[in-house]
Amino acid sequence: MPDFRSEVWFPHIENLANTYFKRADKRFVDFNKGGLSDIKIAYYHRLQSIKTDVFVDPTANKIDRHKILSLYTQLLLEKPLFLHRSQDSFPHPPTPWTMLINEFFCLDIISIILSSWTRGKTLDRIGIELEYKHSFLRLLYHYKIHSEYDERRYEQSEHNEYHRRKICFTYKFAHLIYFIERDFMV
């Protein structure tokens, strides 16, 4: 697989994923350790699709950082690193944090990468929590659920249509990440 500069975040994502799993309620959560390898491969192919969609010569140009972060987030939701176990054998249900572990993980990835790109600014968690956190986590959750459905339908669909829908969301989500950077990085 060719090198690409935006791949620099994969070791950081892996370290954070290991930390998340150490803190996870293992009665309800498993760790898909091989998932990051699948994400790396998918990332390269999707990045090339976006470049081809945006530029006449995709090898001569780079896509902007918001699309890169959008793509990372999408793939982490499409191919979750944390898998939920059955809750049936336990008397108490898991916490909301446990049920939304992938979504919280993505929010932390967004925060860490934006902090790096904005030279040390941090995410105003109180501001975002007061106004948008619930809606944002719900958006991530719905994307994850719909992407699982899309993966099952992928075999039945035309390959190009599938990728057009994914790229369309990449663009939309990149605008949302820009909004977070503009209004909540302090």
C-alpha cells in the first residue's frame, strides 16, 4: 500500500483505542484488534476515491484536513473497533458510555486531531456539551447503524452508487467538523 501523509494518525488512534478498551466494561464490550488494519486499507481506497472526485489529477493534490478527519470518523464508525456483547446475562444494563463507546471514541479522535491542527487549541467540551453533544453523538450513532445496513446492501448495489453516497457524507461531515473547529476550539 503506498504511503500517504494523513496516515500519520493511525498509531495515535491505535494507542487511544487500547486505552479505551482498558477502561471499557468488558462484560459488554469486545475489542476488534484487527479492525484498524481493515480501516487502513479502506482509508487508502476511499481517500483515492475522494481525490478522484475532487481533482482532475488526484496524484498532484491533497484533500483538506476536514475531509481527512471526516473520513477517519466515517471508517471508525463503519468498521467499529469496539463490539458490543449480549446484555442478556447481566442484571444491570450497560451505561450509556458503554453503549456509545465508538461514538465517544470518534469524538475524542476529532478533538485530538483538531487540537493538533489548531496548534494547541482544545475542544470546548462544556460549550459543545451544552449545545450539541447529544445531537452530535446521535448523528454518529445513526451513521454507524446506517453504515452497517449499507454494508449488507453493498453486494446488491452498483459499486459506484455506494461510493457516491459515502463521499457525499464525507463532504457533509467535513463541513460539520469545520463548524466544530470554528466555534468550539478555544
